[in-house]
Amino acid sequence: MDKPALMKKGILILLTVLIITYVIYLIYSANFRQVKTMSAKETIAYDAINCEGFIIHDEKLITYDGGGIISYAVEDGEKVSLNEAVAGVFDSADSAGTKKEAERLSERIDALKLLQSNYDTITKTPDVIDKSVRSELIKANYNVNTGSISAAELCADDVLYYINERQIVTGKITDFSARINQLEAQYKELQQTLNKGKKSKDIKSPATGYFVSSADGYENIFKVSELPNILPEDMSPDRIKQSAVSESVIGKTIEGVYWYAACPVSAEEAIKVKNAGSLKIDIPTVSGEKLDVELVSINQKSKSSDAVVILRGTYMNDEMAKLRKGSFAIILRTYDGIFIPKSAVHEGEFTRTVEDESGNEKKETKTLTGAYVKIGNEVAFREIVPIYSGEDYVVSKLVPKPEEYFSKKVGVVQVYDEIIVEGANLYDGKIINRAG
């Protein structure tokens, strides 16, 4: 055989080997391609209406025109009674600072005495206490970044309390008597120093309610008595203007136990609020929890016009006490279920055997919406019972009733299932080599 013929034969053999190799690769890829999975987890979704809300409550300004150094006796958001001292006026900054330091020292002494008395009844585990410490540290960092130094100091005191509590739980300390005696001695010295200074007067609360050590200039925009009359045009920027705060204002008292949120909404959104039943409001700057509220009124000129929804709540902390306006979300309904990304949602046709009214068996076929899950090295289809649909995910019912899904043989997606979020040529019963 001549040289060109041998070369031609070699090329043909090489091409044949390459083709066979490529075909084997395609078969392998189709049947043994890796898949990417995620664990099915419980989630909470919300059907909500977003709005730019305004907080309303009856407020009484607290003023002081004299000289001296003002030292506040209560924290923002703290409940006060009529004529209760909310601040004191001292002759010097040293006297005011000493009083504040003495108050904090007294609180630390009380906390240690409480731990001492509850030594035999503490049932918390170190893990639970560590979680509380982390939570307080996060709050302290937030308060520092937002300028709420006094609130950050309270968080620091709570952290110290939890650390002491952990020492009791772990058996490192069983008796705080020596530390209490030491702190009481320091407190006595501070009191002696404080008695040498002069406090000219107490500044008292003009009402029962919640104290705030500042004013924002919006105190006279709306009154609680005006709530039924507030319409969308009343909440325009031209209507809601901030007034200058007098230098004599040293704080205010929010009267009563309620605060009100006025939220402009469309006519369609007003109908949703009216039909929602129980409501919550989400104000991220105030709390990580959704706050319970009551519907007071829906103010609109006609059923087809935009409206102002008036909500009433009672939750209070220092952020809530100082809040005036912001982006709120009215929670109409809560959905507790299983989170499934829409990229993992598929359709499949399945058949089941059922009995008719005469007791005769018959086949019933239906196209189901579900997700593929990985069980060992096998792919299985599981039906989804959707209760909520987001932009890129769906929420499937946590524990569907038997009549809510097609058949026990197909089953439904459950918590901790390995949902396949990436994979080629998926079908029920497919064998895969390993998870991606």
C-alpha cells in the first residue's frame, strides 16, 4: 500500500475514533451529568402594600428657659407619668455626668443582685445566652451608627448582664457578693460627690405617655382628633412642612399608649386593606419584627378615589418614639411554606388510579407543576402546592392535605428535600451519578 493510501486510512481511523468518543460523551452527558441541588427550607412570604407613611400622635412639648446643665433622667421611648421628673438641671457638667454614672452603676448592682437571687432557677444554655449577646451587639452597632449613643449604652449593659449570666450557667462564678460590694462602694463615693454639687430643679413630664428627648418640627402637622379627615392631598409635601424648633424645647411627651400611621394608597390597594382582616406593618428602622396594627379608618372621597389608610399600633421603643415618616409596608397576609426558586419549577404528566361513583377503577391523567428532587442517585418528581408566587420564587404549602395534591405516589415537596436547581434532561426516575 502506497504512502498516501496509508495516510488516508489513518485519518479515517482517527475520525472514527473521535466520532465514537464524541457519541459516548453525549450519552454520558445526557445520563450522568452532574446536578446542582439546594435544601428545601421553610420560609415566610408576605403580601404587602408599600407606602410612604407618616406617624401621628398627640404630643406635648417640654421646655426650659433657665441656665445650667440638663441631665436626662429617662431614656427615649421610656414610659413616664404625669409630673414625673424626666430631667434635672445641675450647676455643672461634672455634677450632671456624675448623676448619670451613678444611675448606671445602680442598675448594674440591681442586675447582679437579680442574678444572685435567681442562681438556682436559671435554665438557659450557653448557646441561648450567646445568641442574646450577638443580638445585643448588632443592636449596639446599629445604634452607634445612627447616633443613638444612650441606646448603645443600654445594649452594652445588657451584654454585660448576659456575660455574667453565662458565667453562672457554666459554673465559673457562683457568688457575686464581692463584686456587688465593690460596686456599692463606688456608688457611695459617687453619691457623696453628687451631694456636693447643686441641682437647681427637676423638669417634669406634662402628661402620661412616652418620653422623647428631642422635637422634630412636625408636632403640629396633624392631631389625633383629625385622623378621620386626612385625605391624600393633605399628605403632599406642600402640606407637611417642618417647623423650626425653639431652643427652649428640651423634649416632649407622646400622650397615651397608641401611635397612628397615615399611609396613602390607591383605590385598589384600599380595597385590599379593607378585605385583609388582621394587619401588620413592617418598619425596618424600628424593629426586625412585623408590628401588629389595627385598621382605624380608610379615608377617601369616593370608592374610586385614592385613599389614606389610618392604622393604630402600640409597640414602642426609642426608634418608634422618634419616628415620624418613612417607607412602610402594610402586611395584608402571611404565607408560611417551602421556598422554591422558579428555575427549579417544572411540569410533568402523571397518571393515577381512582374509583368512580360506582366503585369502578379508572385511570386519570393530569399535568402537574412541581420540582425534581434528588433521592440517592435518582431523580424524582414532587408536586408543588403553591400558596404564593414572588418575582423569582414560589412558596409551596408546608403540609398539604391529601386532597390538595395528586397522589401519594408522586408526593409533594417537603422540607429538607434536595431540590434540583440545575440539571439537563431531567425526568422522573432518571439515574444520576452524584450531586453537583
